Amino acid sequence: MLVGRSPVGAAVPRLDGREKVNGSAVYAGDIALPDMLWLKVLRSPYRHARIVSVDTTRAKAAPGVRAVISGKDHPGLLTGRAMRDMPVLCWDKVRYIGDRVAAVAADTKEQADAALELITVEYEELPAVVDALQAMEPGAPLLHDDVTQYKGGDIKALIPEVHNGLSRVSFGKGDLDAGFKEADLTIEHTFRVPSRHTGYIEPHAGVLVIDPDGRVQVWMSSKSPFRARNELAFAVNIPPETVRFNPVLVGGDFGGKGDTSDLPIAYLLAKETGRPIKFIKTYTEELSAGNPSHQSVITIRTGLKRDGRMVARYVRAIHDSGAYGAYKPVAQVAITGVSHGGGSYRIDHTLFEAIHIYTNQVPAGFFRAPGAPQVLFAVESHTDLLAQELGMDPAEFRRRNLVLEGQENAVGHKLTGVRSTEVLEGALAAAGWGTPKPGKHYGRGIAMYDRHIPGGVSGTVLEAREDGAVTILSPVYDQGVGAHTVLRQMVAQELQLPMSSVKVVTGNTDNTPFDPGTGGSRGTNLAGHAVMEAVRLLKEDLAKRAAALLECPEEVVGYSSGQFWIREDPRQSIGIGAIVKRTNNAQPIAVTSNVDVKLKNNITCFAAHVAEVEVDPETGQVKLHRFVTAHDVGTIINPVTHQGQIDGGAIQGIGMALMEELLIEDGRVVTNHLGDYKLPTIADIPELVTVLVDAPDGPTPFGGKAIGEMANVAPAAAIANAIYDAVGVRLFELPFTAERVYRALREKEQRGG
């Protein structure tokens, strides 16, 4: 591990920390342009209805109103991050409570809100279905006539043959039937996970203006500016190159800030009025008409040998996609967390499938490690149930089944650099597994998780300047993880420069190469390789220029700490700043990198979590006292931001386990403000203990590994297992509220347990 060596491994303060603390940070909501109008959207009050007519006459005459539009004015416009199946404004039907029907642009927010009340819409209500399992039945109301009609989706993943079917993805290996025949016993369980909101502090916000030459300028709270640019362009039928996204800070994301939100509507209004358009969603809109996680029903069937070895597993996850698939950024229009259906274990015969179903509910999108928190809650709860069936300690059962060095995991990837045992044992030791518990109704539970480090394309611009400093012009819009700080450390390390000599500037979609946006635990991997390639190109360029100035062959030029010199005579040297001045008229020397980082299926990161809870048997109240996370981390670039990712992820997982639930009744979100939707506060956070397993053989620059989504996936299962250990009740549905635990305890009493 390079911790302690400078700059990589140093606890460098966040680049954006000061401005965020002192209030000078600029977010999309802070952008103000001359003559700017406010956008407000009229949303459907019905789950499913035909739009008969829309009358905007009174709204157009209201004070301060400059334009009113409806879907009837712009029929046929569809939007989506990958598959475009969601109307920009609905013109024929609405499919959930919150669907967009009309919009107003006015001088003030208050005037826009008042004008919405004056729009008259006549609806013809249609039958609705709000349960994914019921939606699959042949007699259920049909939301979309033909899913294959929409652009952007992978036709191989779409399932038009399934009633209200959107998509299916699957993973596995071996012969499932043969595996179950080999098993001594087969055990099956079903688990249910509700929808959750990502809980970012900053709501969606954006400003759009069309320049006199037709150029579209955008400032928006999006972590994926290039993809959002393309989505906007496709939605309103303009070339992507006519749109420029300008940098602003993003106030939190967790998977929820990749789409265009109401930006296509802003474009239509800007085109009609000739003025800038701004929107900031309310939190009621965020919760009731946004892109929460998928409600899921997960069934797991496992074939076991009597000695505890798992030999076969089938997993089926039914994910409620809501009314549209538009919030999913992959062509398969899917969340792929079901690929973790085998857990961190070797199972010879497997099939894991995820089926995404349309319903008349709020459309679901990506949430940190999409689909994995739902599936891992089921997988690791099921793992303890298997151990219980065999009368085996849960930790020992895991030891017998863990994937080890050189072995295949449950989807057929042969792994190297495996630290599964070290991570498990580290967590168990730190948690005092097997030692006496503090009280009668205390329990400990364990859960494990592992994931690959995704690849993809990225790039960056690196500039050498006349003062000898280097500037990174990055396409990455930092959504709060400290990405720019880490990139700065990498460049400083590689060029042997002080941190003060490396600057980072966020670019726009014109002056930087494509980047897919931070997400999927790949930010450091992609952007890191992009800056390292840019460093190589810059050193190569500067070395050629230095050789010309030093009048020597390029191959004899050496480099160290900002100086190029002749190896045989180090007294003859020249610095970066002098090279810029003398060969480029003091103008920055810039290079651009473009990289395609391949996914390495043989490398994965492991995590093990142990929860210690106390349960009040009279009330069902669960108190989480201690939470241990152990991680296979590789080289840590910045210990402070790294630990922040672990702590933040663990807290998110704890919220999922104990309190978070987007309550939806008959298609209507009833937890539609933060007074009802419970997020963890400092009062809910237990003692957090971290164990780091040093293994600097990861695929990121300097041998790092992923950490962003390693801590938030498994906590729910660890806490479920701890509750069972404490009071002997098994919970198959999240969250573990006092009411649910109380009911389970009373049912246990009635059974004589």
C-alpha cells in the first residue's frame, strides 16, 4: 500500500471542500441569466388515463405567464437515458400519478405555480395495475402496446411475449437441472424489497438557453453531461453537437442524477419564448415523480449437499419498472444486480434472471449498485437459512463455500488476486464473532459481497503552462466523491510535482473528450487511466521539445520533478515552464487522451459486514450498536475520501435495512416529503469499524480497487441475520421497522416458538 507516500496515499483535502463549506460553490440552482423564466410542470392525478382534451386558455392569460405548452402541442416526443419510451409531455395517455401533461414558463415560480391551476385537462380513466406480479397476468391492463417500437433498447433483452414485459437479463453456468439432481436437499425462499429514493440533498435543477445562432447552452445537476446531452438532443430532434453542457457542481447523486429530468420541456419553452428557462424540482416532485429504486420480489432456490456445499442455484428477480424504462441508462433497459445471485461463493450450476415489468407506478431507475442491494439482501439472508437448515455456524458455512484463488465464481469468471478469506476473517475478528454478547437480546449477523470494477471509455485534456504548472481539464462532473482530488494526486505523483503545481478544471462537453459519467464504482478506474495516458502523452511531447532545445537526441533525455535533462550531463536541463515559453509562445501545451478501459472479469473486490444489534422483545425496536466492514481495497489514493465512501455507503445500507421505504398506495406515493420519508441521521448511526485488507493488485492506476459501492449493498442482510441471532425471527421484507419485528415476534409466540 502506498499510504504515507506523497502525493498518492496522502490524506489530501478535497479540492472543492472550501467553496462548499463557505457557500461559494455554484450549483445548477445558482445559475441566473437575464430575462430568465421559471418552468413548472402539470402532472397527472391518475394512474392510467386517456387524455381527451387540454385547455390552456386561462393559464396563458395569467399574470407573468409567457408560454404554456402541452403534449397535444408536441405529440410524439419521447425521452429516455437509453430506451426512449417516456413522453416528454403526454399527448394521448398518462401511465402513472406524476406523468407530465403540460408546462408553464412564467416570470416567477409563484406565477408559474398559479398558472398550473388554470389548466383544464379532461381525462378518461383507464384500468390500472400497480403490482408487478399481477401485471404479468394475461388479463391485466396493458401499458404499452409493443415494447419493441421504442428506440434505444437492445431488442435481444426486450420481452414483448411477456404481458407488460419490458426486459430480461440472465447470468449463469453449468447444467441447472443436473445440479439440482445432484443435491441432497433443495431449499427455496422469497424476499421482498420496497422502493427507495436516492436521497441526494440537491433536487434536480437546470437552466437552458438557446443562443441567437441556435446553440443550446445547458447548466444542469447531472453527473453524466455527455449522456444527458445526447438524451436531450434525441428527445427534441436536434443534433447532439448543437448542445453544450456547462460545468456546475452536483449536490449528490447515488445513481439518480444521470437523466435530463425536465430539460426537454425547458428546450421547448425556450424555443417558444426566446428566453432562458430554469427549473428546480420540489422534493415532493423528487419523491413522487422521480426515479427511485425498483420494488423487487426475489425468489432463491438452492441445492445443497449434506456437507454444506452448494451445488445448484436458481434466482428470479421480478423488478417493478414502473410506467417506463426511461431512467435506466443501459440498452438492456435493466438493472443487473441479479448477477450477484451466487454471492461470493462457488456454485457449479446456476441460473440468475431479472425480469423487468411495466406497472402504473412511478418509473424506477438506478440506485447505487443497481439491483445488488435487493438481491444481496435475499442472497445473504438465504445463506444464513441454509446454514441453519444444516445446523452449521453461518461463518463456517461461508468458509466452506467461498470462492478462492483461481476458482470460478457462480457466473463462470475465474478469479485471481482473491482476498475473500482474508476479508471474512478480518470482519469476524474485529466483530468478536463467537465471543459472549453484551446482553440477552443481542445478536450478530454477517453478510458478504463482491463486485468487478467496470471498464468503459473516457478521456481528458492535460495542459502544461508557462509557470511550470499542469492543468487537468476533466470531463468528470464530481458529484461529491472527490474525484478531482484523486486525479490531481495521480498526476502530481506521476510527474513528481508538488500538489500546488497541479490544477483541475471541469470542462464542458465541447472542450473535453467523452466520459460516461461517474458511476458503477468505475470513476477512479476510467478517469484515472485517462489522466495517466494524458501524462504519458504530455511527457512524450515535452521530451521532444526538450531534446530540440538541449540539442540532443530524444532518447538521451531524462525527466524528474518537472525538469528534463541530458542523462550523461544532468547540468544541462530545462523545466516545463521554460519549454512552454520557448516552444509555444508561452501558450499552454495541451494533449488529449482517449482510453478504452476493458473490464477484467478475473479481478473482483470483496467486502464482509458484521452487524451487532439489540432487539427489544416487547416493542420490536431494533438498536444497531456496532457495524463492522472489511474491504479488499488495493492501493488507497486518498485515505480520507476512501473512508468517506465506506462510511457513507454503510449508512445508506443501514437506512435501507431499518427505515427507508418509499410507500406507494394504489400507485400514489404517500411519503412525498422528507418528514415522512425517513433517512438516517447522526442519531441512527452506530459505532462504525473498518478493516482494510491490503492487496495492491487492482486494475486502477497504482493498483487500486473499487470502493464506491462496496459498503452499501450487504448491510441489510447482515442486520437481518443479526436480528435472527438476537430473537429468533426471520424477516423476509425490508425495512425492519419495529412494527414488522413486533409482528414476527408475536407470530413466533403463537407458533410456540
